[in-house]
Amino acid sequence: MKLRHLICFCLLLCVGLFACKSKGEQADEAVAHIDLPQIQEQGKLVVLTINSSTSYFNYRGEPMGFQYELAQQFAKSLGLELEVKTAKDEAELVRMLLDGEGDLIAYNLAVTNHRKDSLIYCGEENITHQVIVQRKGRGALKDVTELVGKEVYVNRGKYRTRLQNLDEELGGGIHIHEIDADSVSAEDLITWVAEGKINYTVATNEVARINRTYYPNLDISLEISFDQRSSWAVRKTSPLLAKAADSWHRENINSAAFRASAQRYFELEKHTVHSDFLSLKDGKISHFDDLFRKYAKEIGWDWRLLASLAYTESNFDPTVVSWAGAKGLMQLMPATARALGVPAGKEQDPEESVKAATKYISNLKQIFSKVADADEQVKFVLAAYNAGVGHVTDAMALAEKYGHDKYRWEHHVAHYMLLKSHEEYYQDPVCKNGYFRGMETYKFVNEVVDRAKAYQEKVRK
């Protein structure tokens, strides 16, 4: 009897194992047979990428990023909808692709021999390398040997490793300062260089190029590493998709859309150039004061605060278009303007812009209605106007998680907004909107509030 039970148990176990194996094999087989024809049948291209300043991020409620825009153009050329999924790092990107969670990696994935057994690299081949980030001027370093005796600030990881190797190659003498990446990101260090707080840091040429659009005083010409090849990738079993990506890149690298995307992220300056801080004539701030007075009443704001917001956004120029596509006096993003009822082609009409902006501000006041203090609420609203609601609610969630007051801005939510460009924080489970350059929003809030106070001192209510 015992022997019979044992035999039955073994047979059941074998059947179970066979069934599990069959399901696993079926899943692998299903993934193996997904190539361009199957994707076209589904009508959707699922791309995998990483939240970063160079690839994919959310700005004012709209998806942006150089790799995102290229993937969007590629999907459109195939007549497909685009779906984006994000991974925390390159290893997870590859795993998600091989597991069938996406069709294509739209990210500058490092080309390595060990990955070629399972991946086909495709699309544009990018060449990246590390550079010294320094300020322009007669004293800017021209040769790596000039780093001897200099103090260079870097995060732990690939930048420090390369700098240490270079130091050994030069016989020592580079003073390397390792900064805790939890509190200071590579982009923070670049900001410190631009502001003169430190003289040198290290970044990839791609990250350095993007940051130079925020700080034109940066010199990023001194290379300190060998070139690293990178590109998009698909599964080895998707050769037709790889071929389509290669063909699309060859045919479109010189297209107007491709050039416009490259220019948007790597060339256009990101800051509005402002004229004198305060030039008031006859008690007027701008030609649009009557509009600010009219619509500020509808949201319970001082009209001079609304004027300060407009100045910070557009320098009172209703014709301006930002690097991200925001238009008009109040710099509303196209999708936001449409949702607020701005007629097509009227985005640069001053009254339409101010009217829509105050509608948006009214919506934001509702969203942040639990911020009881009126002055504090203004800061939350301004932050969301600049960054988008999602990044502010992420910062609030982080503040709450780490024991700060999620309804206070300075030293609380603002602190975590600044940390939204740090991988540890924007990949925290409480964050739903990924990477963001929070320093710009922090500065924006301060500029609008400070300028409003100056207006209030000089111009009657």
C-alpha cells in the first residue's frame, strides 16, 4: 500500500513538473515569436526606458525626453501607438525585454559582448565618453595632465573609478573628493561648478550637454575616458523590428523632426532671459496690468503675484515659445491650454493666456486645498505650475515618509523636490512620476515670490 502511494505521489509530481515546464516553455515560445508583424497586429509598440534627463521624464504633466521623442517618431512611422514602461537600471531593462514586458529598449544601452547572445543592437549608435565639467574662461583646462594638483568632486561609481584610474596613469596628484550620492547628485555637482562653488566635476558628454543648456558658462570639451558605444536594442528573436529601427534611423537622422528633438534637449537654452529686475514707469509693471487685475480677483490672488508669475514665465513677451513647447504670456503647455479651453491658434493671445492660467491656478488651489496657510499654498501652486502636479505630490509623499511636514514648503517639501533628480529618491516606491530636475522648480518658486514682494513694495494694489 505504501509503495502504491509512493508511486502515485511520484507520478503526480512528474505530471506537475511537466505541466510547469510546458507553461514556461509556452511563455518563452510566445515571447520568441513576437517580432514586427505580431507588433503591427497588436497596433502598439511597447518601449522600455529609464527615467533620466536624457531619456524620459514628465514635465508639466506631459511626457518628454530625447529618447522618448525618437521612440514616438519611430512608432508613428510604423503606424503604431506608443506605450512606455520604465526600469530602474540597465540590468532591469534587459530582463524586462527578455521576459517579454516590452518590444524595444529606447535608451542608450551600453554595447557589450556578453549581451550580444540575447540582444540585437539597433537604431542610432551613440558614442559617449566622460568629460571634465568646468567653467569657461582663460583658465579652463585643455589637457588631462593639467588635472594634477586640482580638486575634482565626483559621486561614487563610474566617475570616481575613471578618475582614480586617470590619477594612477598620471602618477598621482589629482585631489579626488567623493560626494555622497544620496544627498548630492551628479547634476547638483554640475550646478555647483556653474555657480562657482567648486571648479571641476565629471559627467558623460550627453549629461554635460544637457546641463550646458541650463548653464551656458560651462566648458565640457576635455575628454577623460575612452569612447563607449551604446544604442537601442531588441530581442535576438526580433530581427525584423531591429531592421526597421536601423532603416528608420538611416532615413530620418537628417529629418526636421529628428533635428528639432536634438536641438530641444541639447542646444536650446532652458532659461528665459530676463531684463532688469524691476523697471516700473508711472506705477505700472507691464502692458498687461489690467488683465492681471481682472483675472487675479477670480482666484483670490494679489494681481502683482500673478504679474510676477507672468514675468518669470515669459518676460512679459506673449510671443515666446519655450524649449518644451509652452507658449504665450503664461507659458502654458499645448495639452494644458487645450484642456483649459484656449482656442487653437490663440495660445499667444495675452487675454486667453491669462484667463486660462487663472483657471489652471484655481484647479491647483483645489488640489492643494489641505495646505491651510495661504502663503504656503501659493508656493505649492507655483511649484505645480512649473513642474506639474505629479512631481509636487511625489515630493509631498517623500516628505511624509521621512518625517517632514507634507503641507509646508521650505525645508520640508522643497527639500524633497530638490532630491527628485536623485536616483534613490525618484525610484522610491512612493514616487509615481520618476526623475525631475527639482532645482529649477525650487528656484522658480523663490523668484516668483521674491519678485512679487518687490512689486508690492513699489506698485499700489
